[in-house]
Amino acid sequence: MPVNQGQLIASTWEAKVGKSPEDQVFTSRWLFYNMSKGKGFMSVPGGRLAEIPLEYSENSTVRSYTDLETLDTTRVDVFDVARFDWKEVSGTMVISELEKARNQGENAKFPLLANKMQNLKDSFEAVLNRMLFGDGTGNSSKDFAGLQQIIPNDPTTGIVGGINRNTWSFWRSRQTSGAQTATPFDNLRASMRSVYNQCSNGAFDKHPTWIVSNRTVFEGYEGLLTANERFTSKDEAEGGFKNETFKYKGAKMAFDEDNPAGNMYFGNPEFLKLAYLKSYWMKGFPAVDPANQTADIFKVLTIGNLITNHSRRLGVVTGIT
């Protein structure tokens, strides 16, 4: 009978496989990575809030005319602004002196500090990704605005950037139902076509450039396509295409595990921006050594928000079955 752990444990080391902990938690975070690069990623050099000038009306004095008819000299307001508050997201990582002392030399299975910092970064991205799909009301409305707020299921409701969509139709995003009629996804292609065209500026300009859904809807779309097999040699037969190659009318398609069930969003980085205050995108601060603890505390902070300058160029297919 062993006194404690037994002779085998006392005499033989474990076989360590791998150089760092294998991730079992984090998902693809596609929306976060798509928004945090390129034209959709915007650094703003300060300011109390993010203000976007808008042209929202035609000049109503323009009309047909006859010689010497009195002209309409009404001064018409055609410009205004949308305003978005800045939101903060922060996180910390704590490592004690005891942890650092134990995790040194040849007895360290992996570098604890570096991997805890990587976990903090991944956690930051995961939280932001969920916020970007949300409606901005999470954590007492301290969350970033998300797709469910800027591209809601009912475009006639809600206040976005300070503008009431029930009152002002120019500020409404696009929406179409994708509910099936008889068989699963039998209306998906038609509803995608409708929203894509509504978001476009006519036939030749300003189309959606990316489309995101959940995996169920993504697979539903894939199932509607003509089967494709590639025979590259007598020994290989490739069925289907890689997920990263899927497009619709040139718009890149993807799925994200945080995407709301039954929804497919259409976006364009010209009109949907992940904005942040300059130097405050995942800003890391020097380690703090508390006076009453033997530990180091690392802080990270982002100040930003998801904003739009043209809601009508954004859309969603809802209730897809």
C-alpha cells in the first residue's frame, strides 16, 4: 500500500508532449479578425466621441420651371451627424513571485508568463468578438455596439448613433426573411440576392464585400450549390472546396461560432468600422508591483466602438430555416 502517491509516480517523470498548452476554449473569432484589419479598422486621434457627418436629404427646391416663375428660396437642411460614444474593454493578468519561482529552469514544462499573456490576448479577442455580434446592451450597456444593434432584425426600431430609425428611414439597414417555404434553405439564395441588391448602390457600385453566418446556415448555403468534384490524378478525388474559398457575388463568405442563430449579415468596410482611439487598441501597461502583494499585475485596455456611416449599405437575412 503506497504511503502517498506510490512508487511509479515517485520514480518516473511524466512524458511531456507539446511545448505549450493546447487551446480547448477559443473559437475562430472570424468577425473580430475581419474587422480588425484593412479599411474597416479605423484609428481616431482623440475626441469626446466619434462623430460622422451625414448627407440625409435631397434639396427640395429643385423642380421643373417656366420663364420668370418665382423660385423657391427655402433654405433646406440636408446635413447632420451621427454620434457614437467610446466604450472601454479591459483585462488583467496576475502572476505571483511563487509562480515565477516554481516555473524556472529545467523544471518548467512551459513558460508560464508568456502563455498567461497569450491567454489574456486570446480572451480579449474572444470577448470583443462576442460583443461585435451583440446589441450593445451587455454589462449595463457598457459593451461595444454590435451587429444586432447596427444591423437589427427589425431596421425600423432602435437608436443608432443618436438617430431614431423609427423616425428617419434613411438610417435603416436592410432586412429580409430567409424562412423556408417547404424544404430547408429553399429561400436562402433568393433572400441573399434580395439583401445583397438592397445593400448595393444600383447594379455597379458599393456592394457588400463580406457575408457571415453561423455554421448551420453556412452549410445550408453550401448544400445548395452544384456538387463539385476534382479529379487531379488517378489516385486523388477531391469532393467540395475549402471553406475559405466560398463567395457570393464576389463577397467573401464565412461562419463564426458567435453569430446569432438563423442570421446572415452583409457588410462592407467602407460603411462599417471598428474604430478606436489612437494608441488605445489592446494597449498594454507596464507591470504593477502592489505594495501589499508579492506579484506582478499586467493591464490591457481598448477604447473604441463599432460604428457605421451608411446603414443602408448593411443588411441581414433573418430567421433562416
